[in-house]
Amino acid sequence: MQTLAHTRVLLVEERHDYQEKLRRMLEKVGCSLIDTASEGQEGLDLLQASVEGVALVVCNLDIAGMDGLEFVRHASRLGVGGLILYSKHDDAVRSSAEWMARAYEAPLLGVLSVPFDLGALAALVRRLHVERIVFSDVLGDLERPGNANSEAIDELRAAIDQRQFVPHYQPKVCLRTGDILGVEALARWEHPELGLLAPVHFIGLMESTGLIGPMTHLLLEQAADDAVGWAKDGLQFPIAINVSPLTLERPASAKDLLATIGRSGVRPSRFTFEITEKAFAKDATTVLENVLRLRMKGCGIAVDDFGTGYSSLQQLDRTPITELKLDRSFVRRVTSNGKAASIVASTIDLARKLELKTVAEGIDTREQREHLAALGCDMGQGYLFAKPLRRDELERWARSPTAVAA
Ligand code: C2E
Ligand code: MG
Ligand code: MG
């Protein structure tokens, strides 16, 4: 089994004091094979020369010569396992570097701020560790199209059969009153050896192996059962389920989802399906047909991560949407960045005119909540109110009168 001590790390940093500081921090989190380059070209040369490959690159965006941005572009093509960037610049620069790295399909683990925070670095390194160790054999094969490793598929299918995927629920709260207005079901993998895994570790794999559909049905089934249980206890909120664009490109998917709901006896109107704007990028007609069928049976349709993808005004016009979910990247800057605040304000305004509900994702401060409520945003989700909770935790949360005192 691969451990962090055997993980080869490349640190790209020109300042000697930063190099030393980061080296000490990386050693504290368990890395010991650390190479250093003081500028981008030297980093690329080391990457190319490395026989066994570099698992982790930690790079300053502001290095001399070839800067961090150019380095990322070249390094993404050289098969690095994971990439951590950092910068002394503000949030806006860091978040746009994040977008850029993702656009290059770099295996970005995150962008850190300076001065360095050991906890934040450790959390990012841990992500690399989990993904590489758990899926060390799986990932390599699966990521090459048409080369899905049948052992990996069997393992994932067995995990579905054993119902290791469970929904955790994050409350959607009325921003004015604090009342719970619904929940979003978020997939978690109760891995027998690794504990609870978040979607970042498995949704991509599920999509590339074609198992995202069966996983979604498993989640929907459990959510419907939970809805039946909650109704008996007088809790009647709607449940939102995330559906992958790949699922919606399959012509029969809406019928299958409706059949799963039908078997539970819960009314389809209790469910909202969350689709991302990526769903509109490919076969828009099949997607539209599925979405329309779900809507015609009474399900709600939310556009998830709104503002980050491909939807056009024309798509908003022709898709039977009921809800817009404002992406966290805007919400977290709504009180600090004028541009983000204007985008949020105009989106809420547009949604109101189109008679759509608005949900702000990732609210984690009181100021954000108040600002969004003043703009007329209907609902909020975020750590300020609650993290995604197990079913029993959610029940307790929903009953606690102080739960939404925030
Ligand atoms: P999403 O649908 O946009 O879900 C919101 C994500 O933001 C959740 O992460 C949630 O835990 C996180 N979040 C909520 N409030 C806050 C906050 O205040 N601060 C921060 N930092 N994060 C917050 P999670 O559960 O890791 O899910 C990530 C993504 O994985 C989801 O994004 C969704 O796109 C995908 N996903 C989750 N479950 C499923 C599923 O069953 N099917 C499919 N296709 N995708 C899923
Ligand atoms: Mg969602
Ligand atoms: Mg979202």
C-alpha cells in the first residue's frame, strides 16, 4: 500500500524561507521525499526526469521566470498525481487561478493562501492520499476511455449492492424566518475500511463506469423511505436529489426515476431534481425531454451551481425550471466583492421575474445571510445552518427550536 512517506513531492518556490517553511510543514503531515525547484522550468525538468513519477506538486503562483500559471498548463500534461497552489494574492486571484487550473484539467487539490496554515495544507494532502491509495489501481485504468477495469467496476457495483452509499441531508432554510423548507440529499460512501467518503472521491468514477444511474436510484430509494418515516413524524419537507448530466442523456432516465418514486408511494412533488448547467452542454433535446417528463409529473427542477456553467437565457426560457441555486463561489463573496454582489442581486431579480425560487448555496456567515435575505433570496443552505447530516441527526436538527437561531 502506498503511504505518504513514499509519495514523491515537488515543491516549486523561489524564496528560500518559504521553501524551508513548506518543507517542514510537508514533513509534519507525513511527506519525506521532497524535491525543490526554484523556478518553473526547473520544476518541469524535474517532473520530466522523474522515473517513478511525482505524486504531488506544491507550487507558488508567483514564481519567477515561467510563472505558476504557465507551469500549471505544462505540468497538467505531465501526469502529476495532485497539485496544490498557493498565493499571497487575494481571494479573487486565488479563485480565478482555481478556475484556470480546472480548465487545464490539472488534478488540483486546492489553492492555499499565505501565510500558510498547517491544517489547510494537511486537509489537501489527505485528499491526495485517499484518492491515490483507495483507487490506486482503479483510477489509472478508468480514466482512459474504453479501458474500464472490470475489477473496479465489480467493486463499485458490490458497494452499491451492499447499500454502502447513503444520503446525508443538508437543510434548506427560509432566509427570513429560519424555518426548514426542504433538504438536499448528498451522497456519502460508507466505505468499510476508509470510513465516510465525500462525493469528490467517487462521483467521477461512478460517471466513468456508468454506475452513476444505479447509485442515484439507491439514493432516491433511501430518500423516499426516509420521507415516509418523516411524514409519520409530521415532518413533510421536500427532498432535492442531484442527477448527473450523464443520467439525463439516457432517454429512459426520467421514467426510471419516476418508477422508483412510484414504488415508494411518495408523491413526485415531494422531490426536486438538481441538474447542473453542464447538462445542457451535450444532447440538449434528450435532457430536455427527461426534465420535462419529471416536471410534468410534479417534480421540481433546480439548476444547481447556477452561474458556473453553460446555461443561456434561451435554455432558461425553454427548460421548465422551478428553482435556481446560486453557486457558492458567488455567495461566499457576496459581502466582500462588488462584482459578485451585483451578479447575485441581478440573478435574484431575474429569478423573481421568472417566478423561480432562489437558493443560496454555502452560506457560512450571518452577514451573508442578512445580505441575501435583503436582496430577496428565498432560501439558504450552508454551514451557518447545518452541514449535511445523517437521517437521525437531521430529525433532531429539524425539531430543535434553536437549530436555526443563527
Ligand atoms: P452540490 O449539489 O452543489 O452540493 C453542495 C455541496 O456544498 C455539498 O458538498 C455540501 O456539503 C457543500 N456545502 C454546503 N454548504 C457549505 C458551506 O457552507 N461551505 C462549504 N465549504 N461547503 C458547503 P458535497 O456533499 O461534498 O457534494 C459535492 C457535490 O457532489 C455536490 O455539489 C453534487 O454536485 C455532487 N453530488 C453529491 N451527491 C450526489 C449524487 O447523489 N449524485 C450526483 N450526480 N452528484 C452528487
Ligand atoms: Mg446539489
Ligand atoms: Mg451546488
